[in-house]
Amino acid sequence: MTDRHLFPHDVKPTMKHILFFLAALCFSLNSWGQDSLDKLASDFWAWRAQYQPFSLDDIPRIERPLRMKRSWSTASVERQQADLATFEARWKKLDATRWPVAQQVDYRLMGSALARVHWELNLNRRWQRDPTFYLEQTLTPVLETLLPPPPIDEQRSRELILRLQNIPAILEEAKSTLSQPAAPFAKLAIESLNNIRSQLQAFSRDVAPMLSGNTEELGASVEEATRALESYRAWLQQRLPAMTQQTAVGREAYLYFLKNVALYPYSPEQLLAIGRQEWERSVGLKKWNATVIARFAS
């Protein structure tokens, strides 16, 4: 491309023009990279809203598609793994080395989000190892529909019923996908389900007056969910003696989490040393405070 194409024929390009053009070109290239990252992030989070596991911990709750039947079958997990590989390939193709620092930070955070899915599906593998995982995928969705304050409108009432109706299918899938269940986790699940019938009956009785719609459907859905949960508990009890006692995912998996998900530059040993140092500092400060108070009191 010549100067004639870049500037009008009657305008002689000056150094100021050239510098302005180069600055505009750099801005355009940076914007293109950011747009690509934005598109990747938009696609990823829309996908994540469909598949992110429900959780009882402090991961921020996200808006999920309504009236969606959720699945943790082997085929569903394999589909997630294939989708993740596609997202990771798109992320790695982006060259963030010349982006502004703020955009490079966004790029690293996008990598952390992808790494978390890899951790969930391929390293921690609660869907294969932890029977309590399936209680979170069945009962937590129901609980989340009740978190916003009343009134419960027709749409939310319908979503509650559909999530209850999804429980038996998910628990049936658990019986095939839990290929390496750990006994300590299974015991926690069994104990959690000891009074599940009375708990769900109380739930149905308390929630029914707040719903908009057919309360008979609520009762039928709760009964089916209760039977499925009781069957799941019995299934775990039957297989408990043969389950492994191993619960840890291993050092390499935790190193991956610290480096790629948490973005920590420290090893487990360094974190323990930092924690021990902070503990000693806290204890020393309390002893010093106690000594000062005792001197003033005497």
C-alpha cells in the first residue's frame, strides 16, 4: 500500500499524519484482539450458564437458562469436555502479548475460568468420585429458586416444579457415572438423606401456599423426588463396603489448581509456610497485648 492510498492526492503526508495513522492502526489491532476476547467470553459464559454445577460454596450464583433439563450422564460430560477443548483452542489462539495491561489481565482471568472447568471435569472429577455432588445437583437448584423473596410468580413456580421433576433422572445417571465413589463422601450423602422424606414433606407443605399454579403437581413432583433420593441412599448403602477410602486428588492436581485456577505463584509448601508465619504473628501479637493489659491492670 502506497502513500497515495493512505492520504488524499492533494495532501502531502507529514510526520504528524504518519504517526496519527500508526496510532490508529495500533488501536484498531488492540480493539480487534479485545473484541475477539469479548466474543470468546460471551460465548463461554452463555455455555457455562448451562453446565456450571450447582454448588453450596461461595461461588457467585449465575443466571441460568429457564426450563432446562440438566444432565450429568457420561454423554453429557463428554460433550462438556469437547466444548471445553474448543474454548481452550480459541483462547490460546489469541495473542495478548501486545495488548494493554488491563486487557492482558482479562485474558488471564479468562484462562482461569477455562482452567476451573478443566479442574471440575478432569481433575477433581466430583461427578465420578463424590456422591454428595449429586445432592448438590438435585436439591440445590430447588433451593435456589426459593432464595428471592416472595411472591413466587407463575414462571418461578413452574421452574421449581421442573427442577423437582429433574431429580429422578439426575440420580439415575449418578448410578452409572459414579464409577470411582469414595466411601467418606458416600457416608456424608447417606447421612444427609436420613430424614429426606420428612424434610421434603415439610418443604411441600410450607411452599405450596406460596406457589402460583397447581399445588397437586407440586405434591406429585415432591413424592417422585423423594422416592428417587431414597433409592439413591439405598444404592449407596449397598455399595459402600466396596468403595475406596481415597479422597485426595493428588499433588499434581492441586498444583494445577493453584497455578492455573487460583493464579497463585506459590507451591503448597510455601503456602503452608506463609500460613504458619501468619499464625505465629497473630499468636505473638495476642500474647503481647495480654502482657500490656496485665501491666496496666497491676
